[in-house]
Amino acid sequence: MNEDVLLSIMSEEKPNQVEQWKIPKNRLEKYFPSGTTQQKMEETIIKALELYRKREKSRER
């Protein structure tokens, strides 16, 4: 071990250090049927954002 190796290890991004966003469940519930799992909500939101991004890119052209 030397200083470079230690600095490299210390500067690595750790899983618990990844920035996360939180949206209260009550703000999302009105957009999903009752009983929808958190994972399904997340997948649906990501798909919606991908479609939104594609639409915005096509408008820019």
C-alpha cells in the first residue's frame, strides 16, 4: 500500500454514497392504481421520462 492506492480507494464512489432522490409516496399514488409496487412505479416513471426526453429532443430539431 502506498499513498496513491489509499487515495484511489478513498475516492471510489461507494454504493451508500450515491446521491438519491426521494419523492413522497403520497405525491405519486394518484398516478398509479392502488396496490402498485414501488418497483413498478419506478419502472413506469423511468419509461415516462425516457419518452419525455425523446419527445423533447425531437422538438429541438
